[in-house]
Amino acid sequence: MRAATQEMKVTKLFNNRIDIWAAIVLVLAALVAASCTRATSAAGSPQLPQVEVAPVKQADVPIYHEWIGTLDGLVNSAIKAEVTGYLLSQNYKEGSFVRKGQLLFQIDPRPFDAALAQAQGQLAQSKGQLAQAKAQLTQAQAQLAQSVANQERTQLDVDKYTPLEKQHAVTRQELDNAVKNNLAANAQIDASKAAVETAQAQIEASSAAVESAQAAVEAAKVNTGFTHLTSPIDGIAGLAQVQVGNLVNPSSGVITTVSTLDPIKANFTVGEQEYLSLTRGGMNDLAKLQLDLILADGCTYPQKGKFFFVDRQVDQSTGAIQLTGLFPNPGDRLRPGQFGKVRAAVGTSAGALLIPQRAVTELQGAHQVAVLDDKNTVSIQQVKVGGQVGTMWVVSEGLKPGQRVIAEGAQNIRPGMQVSPKPFVEGN
């Protein structure tokens, strides 16, 4: 009986231990299940993507027109050879600033110096011949005066002997001699006059020879001067198109070009209808335009430009007319041949809608933006954009004032998705 009672106690103790371990296992299982439930719950609630949004603003903005422009020097002076000769030297640094009258190239002057010396010798000879002709004229005039005096004396003898011969105071022979002497004196006068006329003609011929020789000297001096190719203006000298040692002549083409670059011209063309619109109030409307120049790298040139002139006619083949603006160019940074956009404010758009440029996406020629509603849900909206105002697009259709557009982070979202927005700050 005691043994049976002892066995029952042992069995009861064993069962109690089993119950305790079972309870411990159940508690651990409950803890594990709770942990898994919390992890599953956390995994089921992912964090919303963050985007930067900007409101659609409404403001009065200027209306800009843009045209493709080409820069050119205000004055472009082409340097050419005016005489034929070999190029001896280049006397300037390409791309440097040169002064008016500065020597750029030297052509061999020796043939022209020789021609000048020859012309000067011919001039001296012609002047000598002129002086000789003048001396001959003086001598002929003196001979004429003497002949006239002789004729007057013989005439007096004729006048004196004629009545005396009638009175038989002189012989007939004496009268005849007086008459013959007078005739000879008259003939001498005619010969002297002819000599004077010959001397005068010689003077005229010699004077013409002197003038011709003087002209030849001047031409030789000009040709000698043409051997010095100098800059006719202050400006930037370009690349030499001919090398030292080459034979140049008037048909060789441009040797180099010197351009004045401050201010610099910006040539651009506008359509005929646009030109009429710009000048609706008269040509003074063009003069009032303030021009901006957007360079090839997208930067806006800091100096403002002004209207310079409009071409005299419309190109009939293109229906466009050329306009030209002037831009200050201190330091000669801008150079002829550069391309850029010439922009001018031609009016004002009242109540225009503005959004950041980064909010607009272009796809196959269409523009779209990502818009958030009141619950921060994304939708894609098609828009029509106009001009640009700084870093903002002008939207003509598709948006309303106060709407919010995604300006940063749109690449990570899709329509219908909820996002976590924060304000867009330009430049971040």
C-alpha cells in the first residue's frame, strides 16, 4: 500500500513538470508570434517617396522674342596688296590689337624705289627742258624787240626819203635802198615772231612733260607707299592668309582683316509680319528695344545691347529682313562669327502662370507636368508652354493658379501614387 502511494506521488510530480514546460513553450510561442506580427505590420507600411513641389504662380511678365544672331565687327577692314611683290615680313602678332597706321606687312620695296628714282630723274630732265624753252622764249622776245626797233628806224628812213626824192634832194637809189631795208626789217619781225611762237610751244610741251613726270613721281611714291601694308583703323588684326616669302598682287585676295570689336554688331533676321508688328508705332519702337544676348553656352551676356539699324529691303526669297544691334564689348571678349540668341522684351503678358522649368518634361514634342491634389496623389497633366522668364516657364494652357507641381523627384513617381511633399527651393 505504501509503495502504491509513493508511485502515485512520483507520477503527479512528473505531470506537474510537464505542465510547467508546456506553459513556458506557449509563452515563448506567443512572444515569437507577437514579434512576427509587428515585423509584418512594419513591412506592410513603407515610407512615402519625398518630392519637392512648387505652386503655380500668377504674375505679369514681359513677353520676349528671340532671334538667332551672328556677331560681326562694327568695321571690318580687309587688307590687300595694291602692288605686286614678295612679302618680306609680317610685323604684327595675329589676334592682337593694332593701331591705325601700324605696319602689318612689308612688301619688297626695291623695284618701286628704283621706279621712283627713275621718275624723279625724268622730272628733273623735263624741268631742265622747260627752263631751256623759257630761255629760248626770252631770247626770241628780245630778238623780236630788236627787229621791231630796226623796222621802225627803216620806216623812218622811207618816210624821210620819199618827199626828198620828189624834190630831187636825194637820189632814187637812196629811196629804194631805204624801202628795201624796211622790207627786210619787216621780214625780220615776222621771223622773230615765229621764233617767239616756237619758243612758247616748246614751253607748253616742256610744261606738259614736267606735269607728266611729276605725276609719274607721285605714282611711284604711291606704289612705294603700298609696299607698307598698314592698318587703316584701330582694331583686332586677324590671321595672316599669306606667308612671308610669297608673291602677292592685287588679285591675291585678302591678306588679313582688322576689325573694330567694341561695340560689336549682332545681325539677326525677323519675318516680315514680325517686323511690321515691331514697328507698328514707328521706327522709334525699334530704337526703344533693350537687347539681351544669350551666348552659345546658354549664359546671358552681362552687357545690354541697343538697336542699330534695319536693312533697306526684305529678302524676297526668304521673306525676312535683317536687323542689327550693338553690344558693348569691353576687353574684346566677343568675336566676329560667334552665334547667339538676341532677345528683346516686346510687351507684357498680364496674369501669366509660371512654374519652374525643372517641373516641365518634354516627350515627343509635348510638354507635361506632375501635379499633386489635396491628398498628395500624383497625376500627369499635359500643358502648353510659352516663353521663359528667368528659370520659369510661362504656361498658357493646362494649369490653374495655386496648383502644386513636382519640380524635383518626378523620376521616382507614377500616376496615382501618394508622395511626401516639401517646398521646392531654386538652386538646391
